[in-house]
Amino acid sequence: MPRPVSDRIMTMRLPLSKDNFATIISVYDKHPTMTNPDENKEAFYQQLASVLSGISRTDKLLLIGDFNARIGRENDKWPLVMGKHGIGKCNSNGELLLALCSEFELIVTNTMSSRRMTARRPGCILVPDTGI
């Protein structure tokens, strides 16, 4: 059953087998966060971090959404978080997103392949690094 956390964050925990679960966190920012004050952005990421902290480490995790963030293509600072196939230049929202990913051992998967996401498939999918 979907569980709203706020008007921008929703979670859903799905059983996969007897003792295995997947948690999906859907994030959508209907307001342009680049124009929001820094304290609003930080409050959003603190709330998202709180949600992530409450997810069982054994759950498969998908964090999907529109973060209004550009993480750029420079992965030297974030090699465990992003691949070499980002686009554009990193913005302040991208820095916040990358820091969150680093804290929770998440990977921006659409930067791991040179195959670009199309306009019909916006956002990014972040998954825990399972060592695979």
C-alpha cells in the first residue's frame, strides 16, 4: 500500500518472497527547487534522509523521482555514486542529491551506461550498491 510521507515523497513496501521485500520511494518536486531558498532544499533532503534511514537494510531499494537536479559528468568526486556517463554541469541540487546518495550508498544508475534516458523517461533511479 502506498504511504504518503509528504506532498513530494511517497513510499511503498512490496513483498518479493517470504522474507524479502522491495521498497520504492517516489519523489516528485512540483515546485522548481532551484528557486527555493537553501533552507527549503535542505529540509527536503533531511526529510528524504529520514525516510531512507527508516528502510530496512535488507530491502531492495528503488529511489525514483524528479529531483530537479543536474549531477553533471564529473565523477571524480563521486566514483561510488555515479558513473562516467552523466550529462551537463552539476548544480546545487545535484550536489545535495550526490551527498545523499553517498550517505546511503546509492548509485545513480542512469550514469553507468552511455545509453541516454529519453525525454519520455525523466528522473533517475537510484539503487543501493550491492557489489554486483
